[in-house]
Amino acid sequence: MDTTLHLLCGKMASGKSTLAISLAKNNNAILIIEDEWLRKLYPDEVHTIDDYQKYSTRIKNIISLHVTELLNKGISVVLDFPGNTINQRKWLRSLFEGCDCLHILHYVEASNETCKRQLKKRNETYPDQTAFTSDEEFDMINKYFQPPSEDEGLKIIRH
């Protein structure tokens, strides 16, 4: 099996994390989950989009070298970090461009209604799993979502 960096794109609560767990299991890959790092390193500190960007950037600075080292050692990685904007996907590209590995951007397509329904279910089942939980927060964050396009040079698989 070829070394692969699996990347994720999709609206909040579209099912990216569920897919990431499955990908890691089915591909014998290391799973790295941004939300876990945020919760454990910065508990009770992520309340706004600005907070998220600040702490996410810190984590990305740490994770980047680690991910490229794993890939260069022939270990596949599933990176459960959002690739929901062009800039986020540029960072993701930087992780595999210098490595001898494959990459796949898994684009989880879901309607706003489906995402909001899943967000509500997640909030009831796992109330501490995310900083942003309301329909209003979903709408606020979703306005930044940019679907991936073929001209970004990424291998995209739609789910």
C-alpha cells in the first residue's frame, strides 16, 4: 500500500470526523484530529473564530514537521483538520509537496440541513466535542466554506 496523506474537506458536521476514523482504520494510518489537540491543549480557550484561528495556527506549526516525518518514513496519515478554504488547503498541500507520497482530499458533500441535523445530534450525544454548536454559529462559519476545485491540483474524492 502506498504512503498516503488523507485530507478532509466539508462543512461543519458533514461527517468528516466519522470518515476520518474509517479511513485511518481501513488504511492502517495514523489519525491526527485537530479538535482533540484544541480540547486538550487549550481547554476553555476557543470561543470565537479568532480564538480558533489563533490556536489552530499554533497546532499547525507543531504538526507540520511531525506529519511530513511520518510520511517520509512511509507511514500514511489521516489528518482530521479542515480543508474548507483555499488557504487551509494551501497549508495541507505544503505537507505532502516535499514528500514521496500520495494524497487524497476527501470532500464530504452534505446539505446545510443535513449538517445542522447532524450538529444537533452531535451536541446531544457529545456536548463537549466542539466549541461551535448552534445553527447560528454553523451559518457564521459556513459562510467561509469554499468547495475545492480541480484547478487547486489536489486529487479529490467526493463522498
